[in-house]
Amino acid sequence: MADEPRQGGYLRQAWLVIVLALVYGGALAATQTALGPRVAANRLREAYREIPKLVGLDGEANIVPIELTAADGSQRQAYEVVASDGTLAGWVLRASGQGFQDRVELLVGVTPDVSTITGLYVLDQKETPNLGSLVAEPPFRDQFRGLSTDQPIAVVTSTPTTTSQIRSVTGATISSTSVAELVNRVIEDMKTPLRRLRSGGK
Amino acid sequence: MEMLITLLQIAIGAALINNFVLHYFVGICPFLGVSRRTDTALGMGLAVTFVMSIAALLSWVFTYYLLRPGAPLPAWVWQAVGGKSGVVIDLSVLSYIMYIFVIAASVQFVEMYVRKFFPALYKSFGVYLPLITTNCAILFACLEIMKHLQDPTRLWGLPEALTLAVGGGLGFTLAIVLMAGIREELDQCDVPHSLRGPGIALIVAGILAMAFMGFAGVDRGIETTVTILMK
Amino acid sequence: MSKTEPTALERFTNGILPENPIYRQFLGMCPTLAVTGAMKPAMTMAAATAFVLVSANVIISLMRGLLRPHLRILVFTLTIATFVTIADRFLEAYFYAMSKELGPYVPLIIVNCIIISRCEICASKQSVGVALADALGMSLGFALALASLATVREILGSGSWFGVTLLPAGWPHWTIMILSPGAFFTLGLLLALVNWVGRRRAEAAALRARIKG
């Protein structure tokens, strides 16, 4: 191909890039319009599917996202779960922090008076497969159900002796401890604001 | 002090625990291609770190102010033209194109800088310097920053983004220099014919990856250590 | 002096083994190591890459008369980034769980050297039919390479293939195969295997040629 003369400046040479940018931009805008709502719905669906189960409800519930100032001053998100008959079924709290390998995201369900934990669900984790990742499985998670929030939960490697102890996943002590620590911290931070909200608002 | 703990966790996470090359597998091409001698490896590592930092800075600025859902600039423009209030503008569909241009611009800038101030290094790089544009590691750093600008309650500021870039780049440099040192020794050994070149390099990389797995959990003590040291 | 350019059929068969993007050209290693822990993510990645490669090759080939030498890389990159965004959004919309598992590796297709090199070597110079064949051949080669790696890692690491448990429950899972060292070891050893087989076949062909001649 012969050398292109540089007359007409960059605009003449770059016309293809500009046209392409506009065409592709249009294509992307169309993609976003068509698929955007579905993607947003997907993101909500996982959390919303689990939230009623975490407060012990079987079917549909009214989930209201709320924002509260936690005990440490930060703004936190939580979910108010209202049963079909209008009564408050419980709260679901979001917790996230460092696990063994990477970040762990949790949903913790508590009773309306924040006295008992009603469930735990792991939204996202990147722990070691077959080891740390087992914290997301029912056997480990179910241990949290029914525990009181008065005392922090401790993780032991043998059979638990008190009601505030749970057993770690074999070979994944740090992942198990991280999850328990996250649960303890979020409950400690949100206990008072939630109780205040409940007594003040209702 | 909270900030210091967070930044240390990000830095150590990116450099050691979740090393870009050995854990996330980004930046493999230069890792296997340029790691023959330790001095070129060090130069490449530092060049990548430099490009990554500039690219991270630019992508953070563009993503924070322009591309993320609820970004201030598009919202301001929307209001100025009298659009409906309460509409969240989300330009994130243009993110990948934006990041590629940012990276190409960063590489250009670093190339000019290196050519002017380190001409010998520039010559020894040859074609590998412009190839940094296709280095997965830099786009990966931009994608990580974008990931942490999605949740409005937990946004990363510029310090966190730069720490990730510098930490990740230094981790990449560490891995590539280690690899180069090992390969310098390997060149003296009698490697089976089929394994020569990328084969044995990959196996060595696997052993290095196993070694780096030992760093997992190292960042758990950061909070306590910093608290004690600051007293 | 003009060189006869490869035909569509030659381009197609080249991409599968003789110029296999991973085992021969050593391009696109990042996703190869990252998503081959199991067959499902590996095949999803192969499909996404195939979509981007075919679309980019076809579009670039249609535009090949308009490309200016010093702006062509920009045009390639713009095209590839657009198709990757479309593929990424599509996966997020219809295969959300898989999209989360693949994570940042779908956008990383943009810097997958395979696609840019095919645009440069073939699509920008040959007709749409040839570019299409080239893209299909390379995609098939890439998918086969990913499948070979993922099969080894999934069977040894989880005892399953495509999620279907194959090995008896007594088999201990070699979890290391799912983690990063396993990826490096598997690729290194499979690469050595492909090299060894290639050399044996070349030696046999040379021997046959000597006997005939």
C-alpha cells in the first residue's frame, strides 16, 4: 500500500474511527437498554430469594431495604422482612470482610428484637475449594441458627461445649473463624440501631 | 489509621496473597517471555508497575466521575438539560472501551518517558514495551477498581486504587524476577527436549505458585500489628 | 512477487492443531489457566471467545479496504472491546451464575492476543469467507485446548466432568489441581506431551520420506 499523503489532517484519516465509535456506541447503548434491566434483576434475585428463608419464612415476603447508621458511625444496608400478614418477621443484615483468601459476603437473619440469629447465607466467597468453601454449605451455616446474640460466637475445632460455640470446618479454621467474626461484628454494630428503629418506628 | 490498615491489606493482598501472575494468571505472556535474565525482568516489572499506576489513576478518575451508576458528571449534565430527577445514569457499558484507551495512552506516555530518560533500557525492551498494552495485568487492575466502585456504600477512593496498582505491579515484579533467576539456572541444566521453553517454565511457575500459597492469611495480623505499633 | 495466500479450508484446519493458539502459538494463556478448573466455565469461555473472534474477524474483513496502517490496531481494539462488552452483558443477563464464576476473565478477552493476532494476520488481508473459516478454526482449536486442560483438572480435582461425578466416592480429590499450581503443572505437562507427539510424528514422516526417496 502506498504511503498516504497527510493532507486533510487527522480528521480525514480518522473518519473511520469516528464513524465506528458512533456505530459501536449505538450498539452498546442498544445492548444496555435491552439487557440492563435483566442484569439488575439477576443481581437482586439471589439475595432476595434467600432473605425470606433467613428469617424463617416459607413463601413470599415483603422485603424493604433500609439504611441505618451503625454503632461505629458508618452507613449500613439492612433488609426489613415483613410477612404476608403485615407483621415484622425479622431483619436481614449484610456483612462483608476478609476471609482466608479473599472477601466474604454474608447475609445474617435475626429476630425482630435482634436477640436470636435465625439464619446465615454466604453470598460470595473465594475460599479454597473443598476446604474453606465449605463454610457456604448447610452443615456449617446451620450451626448459627438459634444462637443468641448476647454473647459473641466462638469457633472451636472440637465438639462445642457451650451454646455460644460452633464447630469449625475441618481443615478450614481460618475461613470458619472469619465468618464467625463477621457475624459477631455486624450484630454488635447493628443491634442498638435496629432495636431503636423498632421501638421508635413501630 | 483505619485507612492505613485498609491500604496495607490491599497492598499485601495484591502483591503476595493474591499475586497477579501466580494467583490470578494475568500477565503470563511477559512472565514467560521476558523472564530470561534478572535485569530485563526487573526493568519489565517496574515498567509494568509504572504503566499500571498511571492506568489505575486515569481509570479511577473516569469511572468515579463518569462511568459508574450514579456518577456525578452525567447526573449534572442530565439536570442541566432538564431531565427527570430520580433517574440513575449508568454509563458503565462503555467501561471496557474506556479502559483500553486509558491503557494505550498510559503505555504511550511511559514509552516516551523511557525513551527520553533511559535510552539503553528502551533499546533492550524492543517490541515488548508497546506489547504491555495487551498485558492482561493492567486491564485486570482497572477491572478490580471498577468492581470496587459499584457498591455506593463501599466505594474505593483514589488511595485504595493506587495502592492496588502499585502493590499488584510490585507483586508482578517480584514473581517475574524470581522466575528469571530460576530460569538463568535452568539454562545450565539438561531439560528434557519436550519440556524446553514454555513447558519447564510453566512447571516452575506452578512450584512458585505453591510457595506463594503460603502467604494466605498473612494479612489477618495487620490490624492487630498496626494497632500495637501506633500506640 | 505475490505469495499464494492460504485458502479458507487451510485456515480452518490450521487453527485446530498445526497452529493451535495455545499449544503452538502460546497466545491466550491467561484465560486458559484461569477458567479450566472445570469443564463448564471452560466451555462458556470458549463460546464467548468464539463469538468475539468470529464477529471481529468478519467485521474487520468487511472493512479491510478502509483500514489505515497506523490506525488499524485502534480499529481492531475498538471492535473487539465492543463485542466483548456485548458478550459480557449477555452472559450476565442469561447465565448469571456462570458470569459470576468467570468474573473478570470475560472482559479480559479484549486483551486475548489470539483475537488481535488473527485480525492482523488474516482478517485485515483476506475476504470474509476466509476470515470466517480462520476464526472458526482458531476457536475450535482454542476450545479443544481448554477442554483438554479442564478435563484433566476437573477429573483429578473434583472427580467429575461437566459436573457429573465420574470417580467413586473413595477417590481423594486432588484439590491442588483446581488451584493455581495445578493449572500451571497441567498446562506445562500437556504442552510437553503435544511437543513430544509432534516430534515423534515428524521423525516418523522424515523416516518414511527417506525410505521412499
